[in-house]
Amino acid sequence: MMKPRAIIDLGTNTFQLLIAQKSESDGRMNVLAHEQRPVSLGKGAMGSDILQEDAIERAILTLKEFKQIANAYQCPDNQINALGTSIIRRAKNTPEFLDKIQEEVGIQVEVISGIWEAELIYQGICSSLPDPWKATSLVMDIGGGSVEFILFQGSQVLGKISLEIGGLQLQSLFHDQGEFHERLSGPLVAYIQQALGPLDHLCQHNKPQVLIGAAGAFETLLDLQLAQAGTEKLSSMSAYPLSIPQFYANKVHIEQISYDERVKMPGMKKFRASILPYANTLISQVLQRYNIPEMWISTFSLKEGYWFYLQSQADK
């Protein structure tokens, strides 16, 4: 029997764990466990590029928990892979942080570039979509620190880019006592419009027909949509269409209510309630800027893409 493998995504806002093994019958990914924790590693570090002591402690505790879960699924230590992304790429004290993880948890973290992160996200997304998928599509993965974009058509990647405009990054720049306020919308939109400039080069010759959101905030949009429809996710599906009119209706409502009111919305995850207004603004600007008529969400992202990448290497 194939040994399970654990992939840990050390995101700027959320740490995620995937434990999966290759099915012997059809070679597909068999998911054994999927966990996420709101670590907020980048909290207090967006301006200083210094990981804060309390954030480091939260990270260590979460990684210890994830390692215990992986071991409980008979996943050996050499089959646990951890990936460091945006804030870990930027932070000045990253070497000390990684040494602390190695010493206290026994896990070696691989710090990956934004472009390699985008490639892995693409691999994860493509494994989740209905086959065949022919529409020219723009993948958008909103992290806490960065946002990865991948433009593709069929099996051809037309371009990819990583921009430092993640949800936690935007929140650190535009907030009222730490939270979103509707009066911040104007300067927030202006900032995002300027920051999206480099993406124009990717989209000007190959107009995206579909925006595909990678897990994270997009999964919360799906949870809200399903809750409002009174339905549930299907275990057999890893990609879903999202209603753009419903997205805009929810966006307006979310901007007009307080954090405490957002938390109470059916389908809202508490740890997403603070970041979601910023993610919604990002999404709306991309939809409008490139006049994209269709939106989907894939529940696969970086960690699934890395699992498929490692599997392809093992199969060589």
C-alpha cells in the first residue's frame, strides 16, 4: 500500500494541512485529512517584515498539531513536506524562524518563490476542473501576503505573476482600528487598480473568459452561496460555479455591516470575516477590469498541486 504524504502550506494568514495517498486502483489522490488553522503569521509583520514572537508561537503550536495528525495517519516524518510562502519569503527573521521549526517540530520548511507557488497552484487547479476545460481562464489565489495569478488555455500556461496585494497586506494598509470600514473603499480600490497594472500584460492579448478562484476566500464565497441556497458541498466535486450577481450582492452587504455581524452570516468562517471585504474588493476589480463573465471556485490549490508534483516525480 502506498504511504500517505502530508503537505503543509504555511500561509501568511492560514496554515493548511493535506494528508493524501495515491489510490492503487486508479492512481488518483485519496484525501485522508484536510485541516486549516487561522495562525495569522503575518500579523504585525506586514510593515516591518519581522515575524512577531506571538505569531511564531502560534505557528509552532499549529505545526506540532499538524505533525501529530500526520503521524496518526501513519505518515512518516520523511513524508511530511512544508511550504513557506509570501511573508516567509519577505521576513527578515525567516532563517531564525525556520531553525526554530526544525529544532522544536522536526520539520524542514521549503521556502518557495511566488512564480513556483503559482505553478503549483495551477497544477492543483487543473486537477480539479471538469474535463475537458477549454475556456481561457485566469486563476486567482488570494493569500494573506500575496496574490498569485495564472492565465491558461487548455494545457498551455499563457503567463503567471505574483503580486504583494494579499488580504492581510491590504488590511494592514486600509483599516479603521484593525477592521474594514465602508469609507475605506475609495482609497482601497485606487490602490488595487494601480497594483494590478502588471497583470494587464498577461490579459491584454488573451482575454480571460473565466475567473477561477483557488480555495481560501473563494471557498467562503461558495459557503455563503450554498448556505443561502440551503444546499451543501458534494464530496464528489472539487470545483463549483459561482454566481457573479450573488457575489456582488453579498459584497455590498458585507461592506455595510460590522465584523461581528459578518461572523453571524450563515456559511461564514469566523477567521475569514475580517479579511473577506478586502478579498471581495480584489475579486470585483479583477472581474471588472477584464470584463470576465464567469466565475468558478476550485477547492484545490497549492498543497494539492505540490502533492501531484511530488507524485509525478516519484512515478518517473
